Amino acid sequence: MRLNSKVALITGAGSGIGKETALLFAKEGAKVIVVDINAAMGKETVTEILANNGSARFVQVDVTNEESVKKLAKEIEGNEQTVDILFNNAGISGVGQLHEVELETWKKVIDVNVTGVFLVSKVIVPFMVEQKSGSIINMSSCIAEIGLGNRASYAASKGAILSLTKSMQVDYAPFNIRVNALMPGTIYTPFVEDYLSREPNREAAIAKIKERQLSGDLGKPIDVAYAALYLASDESKFMLGTPFMIDGGVVNGKSS
């Protein structure tokens, strides 16, 4: 029980990596606050956790809406009174070269992927400062370290999260709060399935993704969930401001 009695808040926990992480954290003894904008999916995650004798509750939150996020903080004040682990996982895709991206799309990607992390962290950090402990995990991407075509808005958002993580770590290290970033490669989630569904040749698109990873395959949500578990646990107490790669070898590249 690596997270026994700890309170873990996970955004975007209704599906994909967020859901898999919520299930794993609960299995490891955490009380999980499942946060998602989609109530049906978020409640399903809680149902699965409870069915496996875990502890969880759902809170519907729009991470881009300040009032919605403030209500989340008030609920925590009236229930758990603390948060030990914050996993800023909620995010959306952004496809297209810079000159192709509409301003509305650009703003939406930045709003969810960056402002969402800012708003949720803003209300949760005070709990950690008061108790002088905590682990914050921000979802960046290996794309923050490399160039990848047709991902202008997404790359910008994930690069911002990596830089934000490092700055947060400097600010909150005196309070015994660790802030690290997860840097996944391509993980097979509904997020990726949506992208593939829009490709004219789905199998060719999958093959192209596999080719750029040394593993020769796509990652699975559980691969990232285990990395999040390590960062959430006391086992990673000497990791501060670290970009943690789970990318199947994308950043290291393939030899010719």
C-alpha cells in the first residue's frame, strides 16, 4: 500500500491515463478525488474503484473555469481537509501546423492544457503549504523535448507545462512539496484513438507512430500510471523538478 491513507486528486480521471492512475492509486491505498468535466465517465471510474474495495468520490469540474475550480477547493475543505497528491492530468489534443491552427483552437488547447494546471494548482497548493508536504505531478509530454510535425498548439502547451513545473519546484521546495512532470510518448488512449479516427489510413498512421519509438509499439495507460505512482509515493522523495520520460524511446530516437 504505497499510498496508504493519502488523499490523491486526479484531473481528467474519467478515461485514459487519468482513469488508469485513479484505479492504481486506489489499489495502493489512496483516497482518490476523481475530477472530470464528464460526469458519466468520472462516476464510472469511482464505481470501478468502489467495486474493488477502494475509496473514491467524484467531483465534476471544468478546469478552465475559475469558479468551478474554487468550488472544488471548498468541497475539499468540507471533506478531506487536505490533498497529499495532485495529478494535473486533464488535457486535450491539438493538431495542425502553426499557419493552419485557428485562434479559437489555439486558445482552447492552451486554456485546458496550461491554464487548467494553473487554476487547479492555485487552489490545491495552499493545502500542501499548510501541511508542509505534497507531491504534484504535471502532465507534459516528450514533445516538449523534440520537434514533431503538425502539433504546434499541443507542443506549445506541453513545453509551457515543463517550464511551469521547474518554476513551481523552486517556489515550493521550502515547503517540502515536490513538483515533477510526466513526459509520455504516444500512449494508446481515447485521446489517440480520436486522432486515428480522423486519419484516412488508420493502419498506416499507427505504423508511423510505432516507427518513431524504439520500443516499436504504442504505450499503454498503465505504463504512465505506474510512473505517476512512483512520483506520488515517498519512494521518489529525491526527485524534484524532474521531467520523467515514459516515451518508448522517442526522445532518444531510432538509429539508422
